Amino acid sequence: MAPVIAVLDYGIGNLRSAQKGLERAAGPGVEVRLATTPDAADGADGIVLPGVGAFGRCMEALRSSGLDAVAKEAVAAGTPFLGVCVGMQMLFEGSDEDPDVTGLDLLPGRVRLLSGPVKRPQMQWNRLHLLDPSNPLFDGIHEGDWVYFVHSYAAVTEPGVVIATTDYGGSVVAAVARGGVWATQFHPEKSGAVGLHLLANFAALAAGREPPATAGG
């Protein structure tokens, strides 16, 4: 059977853009499906948690759908897991955007408002600084590659969890990893060849095959 990547669809935002980006990146032989219920994600080889909008609203919708349990079970089982934007933020203990709402608490740390005299949100292309260039998510991706950000909050976490940063009024966490969990603050599906290559790397991890050779960007 073809490997399956389930994109958790809890009813907020245009999650089809994440699905289409993954389909394009993964290529033939990998099924990418939107999962609106836990049953729809059952048996998936990889899980993707996208997110746009406010932290609290996203967490409440995720819990109402029952897909929060899917995320926790996938991480506990070591299933390759990718969080994107607010989907990354939800992996932490909580966010200052909605202080009374708890996160999934799958990664240590908290999400804080971008500091310094900068415009919020950061809504632009920015360069990646790779702290762990050998991480399989970055196979074929290079120091200084450009990716696209839209966010006002960013994670503050343990140094060993951070695999990439970007500069926006100081160092800002751009990507994290621990075990079978990866997450990006930027939007791979909006980041051109580099972002599609990162998604292809994740699809390869989920499918248990070799990643493509180069991002070409």
C-alpha cells in the first residue's frame, strides 16, 4: 500500500494549500489526505499539523475535533510529525497570545511575542540560519536559503530543540526538532523550491525512503 500522510484538518484556515504543497512535493506513490476525524488519520505514516490565525482559537478547534489526541499519539509512537506556523506553536506548553489556553505540551518552552522595534507580524521572505544542517529535514537545503514567514509570535525553547533560526530584530526560532517531531515557523508550501524540497524531505521520512538530492533554490 502507498504511504499515507495525514494533514490534520480541524476547520480553521485553508489547509488545502498545505495538502496541495505536500502532494506536489511528495510526488506519485504517496497519498496525502485531509483528516477531519481521528479515524481518518488512523494508520498514517506521517502527520502534518498546519495552523494559521490565533493560538487559542486553533487549540480550541483542535481539541473539539479530537485531533489533539491524534497528534499526541503520533508523537508518542514516533510517527514522523511536522508542525507548520501556528501548528508549530501549538506543540509547546502555551502562548502569550492566549495565556489561559494550554498547548499540546509536546515540546518544552513557550511562544512569545516577537521582541524589539520590529513590525508585527513578520510578513516577508527571510534567510535561514541552519544550526543543525545535518538534520534530515534539511537534506539538500543550504545556509541562507530564503523561506516565507507570517507571524507575530515565536517559540522560546531549549537550545537543543532549535535546528534553524532567522534574523528579525534578533535571533528568532525558525525550525525545531526532537525525535520524530519537526516543525517550522515559516510556511514551506509558500516558500518556493526550498519549501517544496523540505516537504519532500518530510514525505521521504514518512515513507521510509531516500530524500531528493537538491532544493534547487
